[in-house]
Amino acid sequence: MKNLRITIAASQDLDEISDYFLAQSIDAGDRFVTVSTKNALT
């Protein structure tokens, strides 16, 4: 299992990307959050 460390700057970037997708489409924002969270935990 590989260790993944998300820096504060990366976390802020992910928040901005998530906000963008949510503004474009609730479904797209939801998919982005789901996939990025799943990938970070595996």
C-alpha cells in the first residue's frame, strides 16, 4: 500500500476544483469529490 500525503496547497487546489465542478454541475461535482476521496483513501 502506498502512502499518500496531501499538502495544504494541494488540498486548497482540490477545493477550488471541486467548487468549479459544483458550479458547473452538481452531478459532476459529486463525482469529482467521490472519485478523489476514494483515490486518496486507497
